[in-house]
Amino acid sequence: MSASAVAPNLAIDTSDVDKWIGKQIVFAEMYDACNATDIRRWVQAMDYANPLHWDEQFAQASKFGGIVAPQSFTVAMDYGHGCHPSCVGKIPGSHLIFAGEEWWFYGTPVRPGDKLVQERTFAGYKITETGFAGPTMFADGDTVHRNQNGSMVAKERATSIRYLVEEANKRKVYAKESREPKAWSQAEIDEVNKLRFEWILSNREGKSPSYDQVKVGDKLPRRAIGPHSRVSFALECRAHRQNIWGTWRWNVPDGVQDPAKDDAGFAADMTYDHEMRKVDPRHGDGLFHGPSSGHINSDKAEKVGMGGVYGYGSSMNAWHVDYCAYWAGHQGYVWHSVTQFRSPAFEGDVTYVDGEIIEKIDKSPYGLPVVKVQTRMTTQSGDTILKGTAEVSLPA
């Protein structure tokens, strides 16, 4: 937990964070099991047109016998977009953005009628000097997901970036002046839509490539997502079940302190009013109020050093997982996934997703051969916003 890289007169106060290291965090749980519409809402918001997840007739004719959730949907069954266990304790004058995710999956799909329960732990942090905000905390939080039968579905390690807002505003890495949303011509939009549709057709039937036939260096079809807008960001927010009014409850046992409602050190206009939420549920839904409201409110985004409205880290991770799963088809499976976020997806940008097989592993920890796929997400300017890998099994 060294802060040796911190500038002499600038430091992050970790005194309230340190007491939570290694401790379980409670937070909240969903009241209801998910249904097919929840799954459809998710893939619609992620622009993931795999018919297995929204077309009832197609899904019934598949090996799954009906609508099944994509693996990326697991995060939508949780409270807090997956990152809450990495944001505990008060850091005065701070804000938070997502830095990346690591997922382990255990072969148990999520289907309509399933209800997941979570165990959350704050794993720890490191402080690093960054060009974005000077001394910056990279904090890790772990979430274990089990279904109503006790079966392991997934484990996530989320990494959040907690930074000092005043310093980020001084450095202006994402300054408003350099973040003017791109105005796309109709010809450019047509080209993006053409690429998007070609990717949909690349494996709409869910055919899985053979492990024996694929080789290191093989390229996956390119995917295009966007242009991103406040509307698309709002749809992504609403696809998380926690952001639908009245879907969750605090579930803290008697006598247990839970930091969920504690002051994290965010600005007053970026903090939930939990008492007001009981009367006006907008105050707890994450779109109009709270630390995530800068995603669609440019004034709030500018105040926390983001320069304009921007997308969700959980969506970027979902694009990565979905991209690998779509290529792998119905007989494939993503066992392990790691993503590092380099920059958010900003309003007006298009995200291009490219992938390549970089390794074949005949004997994996998952008991069967896997290929390692490397992904990269870039903008129309060629800037990298995400790097990721996924270990994916394929039929022999």
C-alpha cells in the first residue's frame, strides 16, 4: 500500500479505506428472479443481436431449449455494476471510474427464473501516479455469484480508479475542449452500420469453430458499436436490474456495519439521498442522481474531470465477453476473461472491436483445451480504449 510515488504535497487519505481491507461487504440483493425480458433488455442495450438471447423460437430450437442469458448478463444480476466492493471507505474530494474486470465462469448458465446471490469482499488497493489525476488509487473488489441452488455461476474481480477531482480538473486529460462529440456524415454512418451488420451475420447461427482447426494468428471478425450517445448510455444504465425502481433491498444483518450508505467523499451532487429515495425513487436509480449520473449529465461529468458524457465500464467488459462468445458459438464457452480499460467510450465515438487467437492451451485449468483470444477496442481515431483476453473452449 505504498504511496511512494505520490507528489510531496498531494496525497490520497486512505485512513477510512484501510479498515475494510480483506473484509466482506454486504450491500444489497435483488428481490426477484430474472425473466426473459430482463435478458432481452440487456442484449438490446449492449447491441448484442445474438438471437439465442432474444428470439424465443430460435432459442427453443437450439441446444438450450429456450432463452438463455449471455455470460455478460451476470453483472446485471448484481447491485452496483460489479464495482461496489472496490469502492469502500471515504476519500475526501474524490470520484470513481472503472479500470477493468476479471471474470471466472463455472459452466452454469443464467436462465429466466434464476436468482443470484452475492458474496462481496474488498480485496485491497495500490496507489500509483497517473497523468490523469496524479496520485490515484487502484482498488480491487471481489464478488462471488451463486444461483438459488447454490451453484457457482461466476466470480468477478473489479478494479476501480479513485482519484482526486481537483487534481483531475487541473490536468484536463479529458478536457471539454478536446472532447467535442464527432459529427458523423450519413456516408460514415452507413459504413458503420454495414460493418455492424456483417458482424451480426458472421455467426448468427451459433456455429462453433473446431479447436483442432483454429490456429494462433487467426483473426476474429471486426465488430462496430455506436456512435455512442446519451440515449445509448441511458439504455445501458436501465439494462442493469438494480436501476429499475424497487428491484432491490438492503440486506445487512443486525449488528453488522455496511459501508453502502456511508459517505465515500464524492461531491454533494454526485451522492445518493437514500431518505429521499424512499419517496422519489429517481434519487436511487443512478441515472438522475448519484456518482454515475455524470454518464449522461455533461455538467456533472465536467466537474469530475471527464469533460463530457461517457459510457460505462461494465458495458465495455460486456462487449468484450459477448464478442468472444459470439465467435465461439453455441458449443463454445468463455471460462476466464480479463479486461483493462484505457479510456471510457465517449459520446459521439464508435467503438471497434478486433480479436485474434494468441495461444492454444491443450491442458487448461478448466479440464479441457482452450484458446486464448486477445481483444482490442479502438475509436474512429485509432485510440485504444480497452485491451482484453479471454480463455475460450471450443469443440474438438
